Amino acid sequence: MNFRDLEYLVALEELKHFRKAAEKCFVSQPTLSGQIRKLEDELGVQLMERSPRKVLFTQAGLDIVAKAKTILLEAKSLKELAKSYNEPMQGTLHIGLIPTVAPYLLPLIIPAIKTHFPELSLYLHEKQTHVLMKQLEAGELDCVILAVLPGMESFGEYPLYQEPLELAIADSHPWTKETDIALPKLRGEHVLMLEDGHCLRDQALGFCFAAGAVEDGSFQATSLETLRHMIGAENSMTLLPQLAIPANRHQDGIKYIPFKAPQPYRDISLLCRKNSVRKACFAQLAKLVSATVEKKLKQYR
């Protein structure tokens, strides 16, 4: 038995398909199938039921897969631990980001990271919050950058920045001449929102409901860019995070108005597993991201 055999087994349990698992592991299907059979012989237990159309794991197989995932994660941690003592800002780093952060944050921080940490190879993964958290727990990601929500206290946290939310309205809206606006003024207004699954939706809804606004249920956007385009088309309004808006607060028929204090905002942090051995890397990375974003946010003040 070796680590590679365990990787084959985990991939097969995940994909439930020999060809797809072999492709993921960059081996031929006969090689993967043969190694799985050898593993069954060595363990003396049947791990799965095979049929032409599907792979069904036995209970023994599922239990062994769970243990294999733990073993592989610990093996990865050993390698990372050794590397972290030599040079924390070298090697590969898998970072997950939510869709309402990635398109606006990455263009800011990637040049800075490449300049300050040229030996650090980044692999970026854009997914919704619930997917990222599962991947972080499973060891598929080293860290995630997202809006902090209740229930994330079991992870290590490196605060990055507080991002204000601003009101986005069409040029034809009667509020376009306002230089700032009080959140309670939204009382009774209909506000467009993102679809379920985006943490920004829940946060924006919380602020809007507190102000007395209601959601416009006629449309739910899949992305901030879709939401932005719908504002002009529907002569409606929404809340957008500051990094997603132009510094002059006016573009493509959309006007962006900051809120009066107390402003609605979201906390963006870097989260990692609390037992991660790469905390020295995360600390330096968080410091660089915070400084880079702070410069950008000053343009809106």
C-alpha cells in the first residue's frame, strides 16, 4: 500500500467512475483499476461493487476512504510543515475566493503578490462560500478569502479589510443628485438581489430589511455584473461592495451613492484550518493584501 493507491481510491469514491478517476489521477484506467484490486487483496475486504455503469462503494469501502482522506491530508501537512520551516513564502498555495470578491480583489493583489513573493505559486478557485468551506475542511484548499459569517469560528482567521456597501441606481432615478444617503431612506423601496447561495445576498438583505426595504422578487442575479446591468434595465436599485464600483461612482448609466454613517459593510478575511502549518505564510499574505486593498479603498473617501 502507498499514498498513490489511496489517492486512486479517494478519486474513485468522489467521481464514481473509473475513467474519470483515472483522468483525474493522470494514469490509465487499467492502471487505476489494477491498483484498486491490489489494494482490496492487500486489505482482504471488498471496497466496492462494480458494474458497467456505476461504482457503488461498500460500507467498508466508505470507512476506508474516510481514513484514506485523513492519511493523505496528514501526509500533505508533513510536507508543508517541513517546507514552512525553510521558506514559508515558497511552493504552491491553493486559495479559494467567493465570486463577489474574486473579480475585484484579484487584479489588485496578484501583481503585488508576484512582486513580493515571486517563489509562491498560486492556484485560484472561485466558488460559493459553502463549497469553499467544504474544500477547506477536506484539505483541497490551503485557505479561503471570503466575507466572514457566523459559524466560522472554528477556523483560523486573518482579517483583511472592511468593505463598505454602496447604493447602485440607474441614471434616471430621482436620487442620482444625492452625494450620500441614509440607509433608512430605503424604507418601502424594492431592491434587486443576488440568487441564493451568495453570502452577499444574505448580508445585503439583512441591511435592507433593517431599513424597511423589500426584495424585488421578479429577478435574482447570478453575479454582480448581471445585477449591475439589471439596475439600468429595470430602473431599480441594489447594494454593491465598494471594490466592485468605479472610483468616480458613475459608469455605464449607473450611479453609486455611499451611505451615511453608520455605513453597511462586510468583513473580508482569510480563513484557514486552525491546525494548518502554513500560518506564517498566511500572516504575511494577509498583511500584503490588507495594505494593497487599503490603498484602493482610500480612492473612494
